[in-house]
Amino acid sequence: MRTKEDRRVKFTKLVLREALLDLLKEKSINQISVAELCRLADVNRNTFYSHYNGPYEILNVIENEMFEELAIAIENLENVENIILVACRTLERNAKASKLIFSEGSMRNILLKALQLVKEKQYNTVTYNRMSKTDLELAEKVYLFNESGTIALINDWIKNDFREPVESVAKTITLFVNNINILFAGKI
């Protein structure tokens, strides 16, 4: 039994992925047909259907790969600035996909899932385990505020073609998150 994907299969999936990303520059995912995707990728429709059910499935694969890459990149990090820096570098490295996926609205979900991993790490700390119910509810609101702000700033950075240096984006987000957390810490 073969466990490795054949080079031809990898190439076919790659050209289909690139064709989808190119088409997403011009139109939304629900306007992309299998026929035009196959035409642009120079792939037979039967070949397409042997790998995917439709354009949404390719987009799903791209999203899942991006989330996996983000999750692995931040898995062992504790420091907020390092987490944001590594996440931004990952998005910048995949600039074409990041920009197009954000325009489809899916990137927000990818970032939310990645930030959920960070949240779970934080909530397992002793500090959170000792909080009262009221403080935990406030902590949840602070986290939601930080999460939304982080996603908004990253979205703005991506929309502006990654012009600002990744280190600057990470520092700005970290500055806001840390100062909000300091304010929160003063309330409990």
C-alpha cells in the first residue's frame, strides 16, 4: 500500500490550488465553476473529480493546511509577542493564500481557532484556576476584546499587502494586548 502521494498527484493538486487562488483574485468562491478551474489549471474534469468534489473543498484544504501550520508554529510558545510574531510570519510566508482567504472571510476562522489554542493554554494556568466566577467572566470579555483587536490588526496588515514589517505588527499587537491585560489585572 502506498503511503506517499504520487508526484503527479501532488503536481495536479498544486496547479488546482494555484488556479483557485488566481480565480479568487477576480471573484468569490461561489462564482467559481469546476470547468473554469480545470481550464485555468489545464486539468481534465475527471482528474479534478478524482481529487476533489468542488472548489470549496480545495479552499477547505488550503484553510486546514494554514491552520495546521499556525498551530504547529505556536504550539510550544508562551510569550504573547512570540506567538503573534510567529503567526504573522506564517501568514506573510503564505501571503497569496492569506490575502485571498481573508477576502473570503475564512481567515478570521483560522485565526480564531489558532487563538483558541493560545487561550486554552492560558486558561490552564494556576491564575485562572484561582479566579472567582465574576473574574473569569471578565477575563473572558478581556480575551474576546484582545482576540477581536488582534484579528482586526492582522486583517488590516494583510489588506495593506504586508507593507508594515512583521516585527512592527507583532510589537503593536503585543503592546495593546499587554496593556489591556495590565488594566484587567488591576481589576481583580
